[in-house]
Amino acid sequence: MSNIDNLTYKELKQINSLFGNQQPEKSNDLNIDDLTGKQVTFFCMNYIYHGEVISSDKGRICLKNAKIVYETGKFENVGFKNAQDLCCNEYFIKKETIESFGILPNKND
């Protein structure tokens, strides 16, 4: 048993007060909700998806005219080398699978 296990509630409160009421800093990162109506490319765990963001909720993002990208080609080239239309009105991506995302100006067809 360590010494921390022997602390009283009062002692724990005193230790906590030493650190103040720290709140995490707010980030100026781009929010996915800010991308509604824009063509966005999502690099996810296994695949790359591209489409127009039409909505998002706590756990997923909905894309219109979604494509799965099998090969990007050079990023400076227009369009993707191999992107297949997913042939559905709405396609959902789980937010937890997204590694990165962005608007790639040369890839918006």
C-alpha cells in the first residue's frame, strides 16, 4: 500500500487546491461542423473517403456524393487516380476512424 492510499479526504482536497481549477485550453482547430456543404477528403483507418459533408452528429459524419479513394495519384494533379462512386445518397463515416481530413482543392470534381 502506498502513502497516497492513506490520505484523508481533507488532504486530497488540499492537494487538489494546489493545482487550481484548471480547464483544458480551447482549441482553434477546424470543427467538422464548419465543413458542412464543402467537399472534404477523410483519411480514415483503412480507407480514404471524399464527398460533400451534409451533416454530422456526435459519432458520425454524413457525406453526399461519396467516393472511396483507392489511389490518390499526385496531390498536385486534378482529381484522384482511382476513386469509386459509392452510389448512394448518404454515406456515413464513424468519427473515431478518422485520422485526418481536409479540403484538397485539386481533388474537388
